[in-house]
Amino acid sequence: TIRKARLDDNINAIVLRVNSPGGSALASDVIWREIVLTKKVKPVIASFGDVAASGGYYIACAADSIIVQPNTITGSIGVFGVIPNFQKLFNEKLGITFDGVKTGKYADIMSTDRPMTPGERLIVQNDVNRVYDSFLTRVSDGRKRSKTYIDSIAGGRVWVGTDAVRIGLADRTGSFNDAIISAAKKAKIKDYQVIEYPEMLDP
């Protein structure tokens, strides 16, 4: 949807409305990339609703400007991974056991029928650390702050909107309408109409 708006010459600016606690790191990075590409050709203003945390913040950190509500849950710049272990459930409750053969030591690294080995835990932890480092870099670049500083306010911490402005994770407090006015001003247009994406499908 962002790409579609970017390629549409009739659209002069984009307001990205974010109300999300986050999600997939890959999905967040794909959306972030579209924001970066769009910002090169037209203004992008991020407007935060109740929550813009983790992946919700990630997708918006590259915007030209971030406008938050005073009580928006903002930040949560952090990464975690979960690999469930259902061994006791399978073995003790259901009476199910598993045998397996594999081509390599880590071929079944995501198995849920046993605990992780120390080697597997290290691999997963290294991947989490890599994604976190990438997240810090994205925010550091977008907010024009040092990576060390961003790390000092990151680590999964959450901030209310007013504090997010104070520490530099957002630019100012305001409403969605304020974000629209800001986008129009940055695009240097006075006579405009607002089109909502994604478009609602006709029933």
C-alpha cells in the first residue's frame, strides 16, 4: 500500500498512522524499507495512536517527522524470540514420544518436543542480537542520534508520548489531524483532500 501511494503522482505526501504493538521483524523491515524509499520522493509523517511499540515503532522511525499522542505507548525497541518446549505435554500428558534422524547437528533446531541445547540457544541468541543491532541502527539513522544513545533508551523500554518527545523518539505531541496538516505543509500544498489506504473493498 505504501509503495502504491509512493508511485502515485497524484499523492503529494503520506501520513502513516501507527497503532501497533509490533510483530515480525522481517515484516517490520519490509515496511521500514518502503518508508525509506518513499521519503526520497515525498514527505512521510508518522502519526501514533495508542501504541507504537517494537515493530510498530520500527516501521515509523525513518519518517520525516513523528507525532505522538501524550499517552502513546512508544518505543519498546527490543527483540525477543520464543521457541516453545512441549516435551512434558507430549510425554507425560499425551504419552507421545518422538524419534528422529537428521542430516546435521542443527537440522532440527526449532523442534518443540525437547529443550534447546546450549549450542542451539547460542545460535538463536546471536540471531536475536543481530536483529536488535539492526533495529538500533534503523532508529539511530532515522532519529539522527548516536547508536549508543539509542541503546541507552532502548532495551525493550516503553515510554509515554510526552517522554518519547523529551528523549528524541518523537518530534512532538499532536493528533492525527495535526499530522495531516504537517504533511501538507511539508509537501507545500494548501488545497488537498485526504485519501485513506488501504482502500475499503466494496461489499
